[in-house]
Amino acid sequence: MKKFKSKKHMKLKYKRIILVILITIISILILKKVGTLKIIQLNSIETLEYSNIYKKRNIKKETQKLIKYIFKIDINKPTTILKKVIPYETSNKYKTYKTIKNEVENEPLVYIYNTHQQEEYIGNDLTPNPTVLTASYYLKDNLEKLGIKTIVEETSIKETLEKNNLNYTQSYIASRINLEKIKEQYPSIKLYIDLHRDAVPRHLSTVTIDNKEYAKILFVIGKEHNNYQKNLEYTESINNLIEKKYPTLTKGILQKEGPGVNGIYNQDIGTNIILMEVGAQDNTIEEVTNTLDIMTNIIKEKINEKEN
């Protein structure tokens, strides 16, 4: 009886896969004829595309929208992506913000934002690729479980760029607009994190610790502003906390200045603003969340240290 049910289940599974493939192929054919099909309106985590390649990728993007629609993924809520790739709500470890937000009554202590919201991690063909915004929500949920109220910036960088007639290379100007508003609105915040991912080969962005894969961390400091030395000292204190327990997890601090780089990274606004790159384009979201589990405790230790 169990074998019969198993075979029946497998047949049903294959039928669903074939149906999805057929729908996808038909959709591509329709899109080629009709043009743009707007099934879901992308907003805050829509991938930023350079204008010169947008048209070439339009059909691919619209097909991805259809797949997102079929698999019931709400792209306005990055945690729905996590649910598709890891057991996001199977234990207290993965409690969502909706579950815990009423448990945290204190003022916000951490602000997480993504100057480059479009940066993606490795995904698969049937779900949208997780992004640094997805990672930000995960870190937020972890921190709030520990009673550290956290804000994740949801404003679309793409929309901010468009409203202010800015281009992609001016993304730090767009994120600065949000950063300054938050800093003025919430003086209680003790740590500002601009969460990115790197763009290096997998062997440089991944480390194995106790038979478990982790995405490596790299901190970036801009040297072209007056707060440079204080920002460096603050970032060093966080990096030192990581090195004490997980020396191979961090790649250290990259100090940048000169032509072709930003050189400031909005760190002139305050000494407690860090730019943290977690993994790279070939890391999985599970490897990223493994690292963020560690960073959750590091951040808690740093905030408690500041309070003492």
C-alpha cells in the first residue's frame, strides 16, 4: 500500500513539474508576441537593471514573475523566499517578524539597509534568487528574538534613484537619504549596517567550520572623510570579536580610497556605521544565514559592550 501511494505521489509530482514547464514555455511564446506582461508589480526587491540591457532581459524577468506567481512567493516579503530554500519557520530559530514584533517593546537599536538591494545569492530556476535584502530580514528576525529591536530599510533604491534623477553608480546617495531620515527619527539606534555581498569566486567567499559551510565576511571602510579613523576603530572592535571565536570567518577590513571608489560609504554620518559584505554571488542563502546566526551574537555582544 505504501509503495502504491509513493508511486502515485511521484506521478502527481512529475505531472506538476511538466505543467509548470508547459506554462513557462507558453508564457515565453506569448511574451514574445505581446511584449510586457505585468502579473506582479515588483517593488522594493526588484533587481536593478542597467538601461542598456533591460530590454534584452525583459522576457526573462516577466517569465520569472509568472513563476513567482505560480509558486505563491510574495516578493514584497523576502522571508517567503527563505521558506522555499530552508526550513524558515520550523523552529523558534526561524521565527518571523510578524510573530515576534509584539514581544519587543524597546526602541530600535539596529538599522539594516542595502545600498545595493539587487545583489543576489545563488538560487534555482523555480524560485527568485535570494538577495541581500532577504539576508537583512533574516538578521533582523534573529536580533529581535534576542530583544534587540531592528529596522530593515524597505524603500526601493531603484525608485529613490529615479525620483532624484540619479543613476546606479550614485546608489550611496540614495541610501544616504534613507539613512539620514532614520538617524534623525531614531536617536536610540546604536548600530547601522549596510549589508552587501562580495563579487569573488566561491573558494574566496566560503569557509568550512566544524563540517558546516559559512559565507565569509568582509568589512569595508572609506578613508576619504574626517570620521575615517573612528569608523575604523569601531569596525575593528567588531572584527576582533569575530576573530576571537571564528578567526577563519572574517576576511578582515578593506580600506578604500582614490579614483574609482566611493571612498566614504556614508560613514561620515556617524562612527557606528559599518559596511559588511556577507558571502558572494556563489553562496547559498543557507550559508549566508549560518554566518548571520554567528553575527547575531556578535552584534548583541557589541551593543551590550556599548551600554556598559
